[in-house]
Amino acid sequence: MFEKVTIIGMGLIGSSVARIILKKRLAKVLVAADASLDVCKRVHDLGLAHKVTDNLTEAVEGADLIMIAVPVGAMRIVAERIAPALKQGAIVTDTGSVKMAVIDAVKPFCRPGVEFVPGHPIAGTEFSGPEAGFTELFENRWCVLTPLPDTSVRAVEKVTKLWEECSARIEIMDPAHHDLVLGITSHLPHLIAYTIVGTATELEDDIKSDVIKFSASGFRDFTRIAASDPVMWRDIFLNNKSAVLEVLQRFSEDLTALQKAIRQGNGDYLYDVFTKTRAIRKQIVEQGQAE
């Protein structure tokens, strides 16, 4: 499928893609690159690439496809560093959870003849690092591509084919629309989880110990989400500020309405809201996105 693929950033996403590329032999040469020497050593020991290096410029030389799988806040630094070494006809893609900010960071460094296909695989766990990756991570999960007006059909098809080989489902979307949708479906839930678990950490020791000991499924799920990579999520919130603040305002208004209903004993309002939310869950299950 490719002569040479370079993956920059060997965390959960990057290492999972690397495993799939090796397993399915999607590239004759797979290069794994990471700024951390410790990560490079672990990637080498795990055998996740044909070549492992911390030299990003060297890593992308001659590569047909370069996947940037680093936190959103590091995208610009990586793009600037690799730009001089990108060959004509190379395709650059990314895995960032925010698209407008990534486009602003990466696109200026893609000179004419270098294609950029922004992407976002909507998959993950609370674990990070090269050991956390696995080949089934993207099965039946959506991968959103947000190609730009000047992105060629060839480049989009190439990136689409790679994600299809990862067993992902592909959706083409406007980048601004992506950021708003993910602000609701991913970013806001993470913000709420961090807040709830943060509240628990501020409780008195005896109460906190019982909260941990008797955690029901709801709180356990929140702690799983709140255990996600703090660097990644810091960068997501800072780089999707407008969309997150918009959906946070809507959420705050809805939360105030629920608070009022509880205070006033308005069971009809509560029942109506809970019925509607139950219907949303049913639709998610029907689309196979419940797990």
C-alpha cells in the first residue's frame, strides 16, 4: 500500500496504527519517531517498527505518508521541524481531536506538492504509551477526515484506505463542524469527568475513602475518563476553546433547569428529560457505538 510510512508520536494511537501496519504489511518500511528517547527504546523493544528514531527530520525523509500522532499543542513544532525533509507527493495526516487548530498549525508548513489530510480517529482508552496500543482499537469506530479545498482526491483516498485497513468507519466532515460535534460528544464529557472526580479529591478523608470504596458504575466510569492523558486533554481544551465554551454554556443552562426542577419538585420535567436521554442511548446502541 505504501513504500514508506512514518508515524510521529508513539502513544496509544500511533502505536496501535503501527501494530496494524506491521500485521497487515501495509508498508514496506515503517519508521516510528518520538522526541522521547525512553519512548523510542520501548518502541524498539516492542518491535513496533522497522526503524525507530528521535530524529524527526531523518524519520520523514522519503516517506510517502507521515502520520502526526502527538498532542495538539505539539503539532506546529513537529510540522515546522519536518517540513524541509518532506518529499514531493508526500501525504501528511494527523490524529488530533481538534481540527481547526491543527489545520492552522500544520497547513502552513505543507509546501506545494505536499498534501495534508487532517484526521481524527474517535477511539481511545485511559491508557497511554507504546505498550497501551492494540490492533483492535479502531474496529467499528469512526475516523473523521476533514480535507481542505485544495486536498486531492488521491490523498484522501490513500488516507481513507489506511483507516479502512484499521477497520474504522470513515466520515468526511467540515473541520469547524467537527470541532463543535466533538465538543459535545467528547470534550464536554471529559471536562465534566475531570470536575466530578476533582470534587471527590477535595472531600474530607473519611468521606473520600468511602466514595472510592463504594464507587458505583457511574463514578467508576467518570474516573476512567478522568484518568486520560492530562497533556493531551489540556491541549484539546486550549485549542478547541470556542466550541467547548459554547457547549459548556448550553450545558450550564440545562443543568440550572434541572437544579430548579429538583428544588421545585417538578417530577414531570425530570421524567421528560430522562426519557429523551434514554432515547439517545438507544440510538447509540443501535449504531454499534455503545462499547
